[in-house]
Amino acid sequence: MSGTRPKHETTWNDYKERILRVLTHIQEHLDEALDLDELARVACFSSFHFHRIFAAMTGETIADHVRRLRLERAAMELRSGAKQVIQVALDAGYEAHEAFTRAFKTAYGVSPAKFRRATEPIAILAAPSCVHFRQGVPLTTFNTNHITTKVMKVITRKIKPLRVAYLRHVGPYESTRQTWTDLTTRLSADKQVRKRSVFIGMGHDNPAVTSAAELRYDACITVDEEYNPKKPLELQTIAGGDYAVAKNCPVGKIKDAFQYLYAKWLARSSRELRPVPSFMVFTDAHEAVASMKGRVDIYMPLQPKGPLNKAEQMNIEVRTLEPQRVAYMRHVGPYNGAYQVWMDFTARLKKDGLPRKDSLFIGVPMDNPKHTPPEKLRYDACVTVQETYVPKKPVRVRTIAGGDYVVAGNCPIGAIAKGYETLFRSWLPKSGRTVRKAPSFLVAVNGPEGMPPAFGFTDIYVPLEAGK
């Protein structure tokens, strides 16, 4: 598949419409704390990749976009003279007058006080998206002409899971050479570096969002199934499945490659993103790692092929479920981080010959993200097991209640919030049924290999009181 413009114009328009919903939501809630996960739900994107999609398509990070709009509104309020400067500063999200003055002067070239006294027209701040603060004016479109990255060769590839040993680097992505040296030295001593070894760099954070000092990067090398490393080396499994691969990208052009993948290729591809990290494979590993130059193939994770990400395509029906005995591990933190507990959990079950072909993968979100802080959200990754199964810590066993459930079938991962909304706001009021006090959960729509509900398509189960 080349990087030329495919025939999926409707997909491109769909992505633009979803980002436009977010831009409109921001304009309408500019005085509120704008949560990343909530904005991702507005767009029906996984929050795992949402900030990259938003930045690629609008030319600004969410934080920069919100900050600019608030400053543009502040400029109008200053010129109107209806509010004191300190109140304008507070409305713009600044707790200190000095911080507001610095930010405003950087944007407009003069202090707020001097700006208030001026008579010339208000300057328009630079905005790649051409979206500005306009009180009461509906937002109907935004500009994507800033996306000027050159056409790149992109193919789609299905890979098997990769077992890797890794060392984590925290700090600027440009300063990973010593981490690579330490990793290759330790693995070479254990005879794990061979011609067939794959050298993989995995950046967990977007440098446009996270400060350079806090960026997390895993330097990874594939290792044998039997290999058990000594500290500080760790093991992880890089998820298999479908990926879009930007081929033969110079290390110095990685930022451009990500913009091309997220802003051009993805939006015209008819595919959706999967909530696992992207990564880079060094094409000439030993030379590239030694010099931190060379070329890489960039892997962007994709959902399995299926219908477009629209909750309206779900099938809704009532099912009666038998009680399900499950082994589970709990994740505490933002729901978009649950993929890692799935990786750990399935690796542990594999030692016991699980999951079986008839096992169900069930995700149980225990808390409502609108009411619970992200760091306190609880999520249970569950796999059905037989009565004879005895878990080893930290794996535990529980029973998911049987009974009647309303099921929204075949829901894409990016449309889960929309799926719940359809069930609670549309189906339930018309059904005459009442929700039972038990957790809702997600059951993976298993493909040939089976996959947990952190990936792919799921059925949403909402418990119902027994029908009359």
C-alpha cells in the first residue's frame, strides 16, 4: 500500500468530523477543566492515541489550543473593559497575575494593561487550524492544509507477539544511546544478541505533551522463550496483530513520519487505532544503535479489519448469561493503560495452558470515569476458567453474576462510550427494563486467535433486573 491518497474520502471526512466535535466541545466548555479522556470520548477515539491524532490534524496540542483560545478570549475581554485584569487572568486559567501577564505579552507583544488602552484592531494569533475564539459563532470546519509532510511508503503488516528484554530510559528521546549500550552489553554476555535479533525502540510518551525530562522510552531486543534476564533488565511482550508500517524512515525524520501516519494515512485508510504503543524497528540495528542514526520502520497498531467505528452498527439484544468463573488481575489507573495488565495476565495464564480456545476475554471497568479520578479507576482483566483451576498470586478468581443482560454487540473499542450512551439513553428508556446492581462488562469478539477487550471489537453487557 503506498502513501498516495486512497479512495477513502468518506473516512477522511469522518475523522475531520470527529475532531471538529472536539474543537466545538472545547469552545463550548472553555471555562471547565478539559479532561483528555473525556475529549477522546467526544471524538470516539481511544484516549491512548487521541492526543497524537488531534495534534497531527490541527497543528496544535490540546493544551496549546486551549491556552490560545483562552488568551484570545482574554484579549476581547480586556478591550471591552467590563472586567478587571485579575478577573480576566483567572478566567483564562491563570492563578497569578504575573503568569498571565507573561503569557499574554508573549502572545500579543504587550502587557494586558497596555493592550487594554490600545485602539488598533486586535491581532489574530497564528493558528494552523484557523480555529479562533468566536463567542456564539458556530464552528463548522477547520483547516488541515498545514499537514505538509511528504508522501511516505506505508504498508500494513500482521505480526506475531514479540518477546523482548528491555531497559527503560527516562529523559529526552535523543539521549538513549547509553541505555542501548547497556542493554546490548548485558544481552551479548548472555548470548542473546544474534543476527536474527530485532532491535526495537518504544516511546511511551508524546514529546509535544510530556516534558523532555519525563519521557519514557524502552530499548528492546527480542530474546528466546526460555531466557530469564537479571535485573535491571525486564521482560515484556509486544502485542501482535495488524500494524501500519512506515518503511525506511531516517531517524531524523521520525516526527514527520508520525505526523504523516496520524494525520494523513490513518484518516484515509478506513482503519482504526488499537490502544497499544507504537514502536520503531531499526533496519540496520547494530550500526544504527551505535550511532543513533540510520533508518527505522515505524509500526502503528491497528484494530482488526471490521466496520467503521460507529456505534449505530451495533446489534442490541437481551441475553441470559450463566454465571462465569473467571481468573482475573486488577489494573488501577487510567483505563487506557489496561493493555499492559492484559499482556502480563495472558503471559501468566499461558504457563497454565490458558486461555483455552473456548475461553472468554472479559474486561470489567469498576468505576465511572466521570466521577472517579483517573488514577483511582479500577479495571479487572478476566478470562473464563474451569472449576478446577487454582490461581497463583497476583492472579485471583471470582464469579461474574449470571442473569439477564442487554448486550450491544460488535462495538469497536473507540466507540465504547457511544455504545454505553446508546444503551442508557436510547434502548433502556424505551425497553421498560431496569438496570440491576452489578457491574457492566465487555466481552471480546474473539477472532481466530482470540484477543482481550483492550483490542478489537467487544460486546457490551449491562445487567438487567429479571423481566416480568
